[in-house]
Amino acid sequence: MTENDLAELRVDAAIRGKWNIGFFASGFTFWIFIGIICNSFPLETARIYMVAGTFLIFPLAVLFSKLFKADPFTKGNSIGELVGYTHMSVITMSFPIVILTAIYLPNALIFVMAILYCLDFYVMTWSFGTWLFGIHAAFRTIIVSLIYFAIPAYRFTLLPFIIALLYLTTVLLIPVLRTKWLKKNNENQN
């Protein structure tokens, strides 16, 4: 694969997949759900809803992708397929950790989910050729860690809504940054 091939795949994925905006809208919805659950139920009950909510992320991502007119799978594009496989890998490979945490250390479940569910963002940074997703993941990990360890009384009230705010910020930035990125990369290809 040449540098030009990679650039063409990135442009195609950006046009058809719209930088996976549907997945980020789904993440926003998921973390609002987690915030409501954590503030409405005792932890013993909330942890079950938190784990069950994980199964809603993908269907919601597909629904939001349709609303944004984005192709969440970008079939035939190896960049899009890499991102898709990475999303699936993070969820399937982290699920045993999430289950064990929910059973044996429920207080840490929100922390574990917050960090594990953004591991694939670093692959998206490379795949899409933008810093946006890596910055989201790095900032998220830092802020989640600070809140979790420094102000534990606010873990369940503050964390989910801050993560939701990060997702919302990312959703709002994607169209702006993607348009600039496409303009720059289309000029470079011509």
C-alpha cells in the first residue's frame, strides 16, 4: 500500500463514514443513560443497567449513523473495516473485565467502562488522520482518573455527564474538522 492509497482510503472513509459520528452520538446517549441510572438507583441495581446498556451502544450507533447519513461500515474500505473491527474488539475483549468489575468491584465499574470504551479512539486517530479522537481519549482518561481518585463522592454524579459532554463536544467538532480535513486532503490529492 502506498501513501496515496492510504490517503484515498482515508478520504473515502471520511466521506462515507463521516468519521463515525453515529458512534459518538451513541456514546453521548449511552453516558447520559449511565448518569441517569447511577443517580436513580442504588449501585447494586445500577451496575446491572450499566452492563446491559453496553448492548445498546452498537444499535444506537447504527441508528444515529442513518440520521447523519453516514455509512458506519464503509464496506470495501480497509480503513473503515479496521475501525469497525477495532470497535468490536474493544467491546468483546473488555467485556469479561466489565463483568468481573460489575460483580466484584462495582464502585470501579464506571471508571473501568470510561477508560476501556475509548481504547479504540487511538486507532481512529491514525485511521482517519486526525488528532481529535486521540485527544478525546487522553483527556477523558485524565479527567476520569482525577475525578475517580480525587473526589470519589462525585464519581457517579459527575463522571457520566462529563464523559457525555466530551462525546457531545466530539460530535459537534466532527463536521467542522472533517470538512476542513477533507478540503485539505482533496487539495493534496489534486
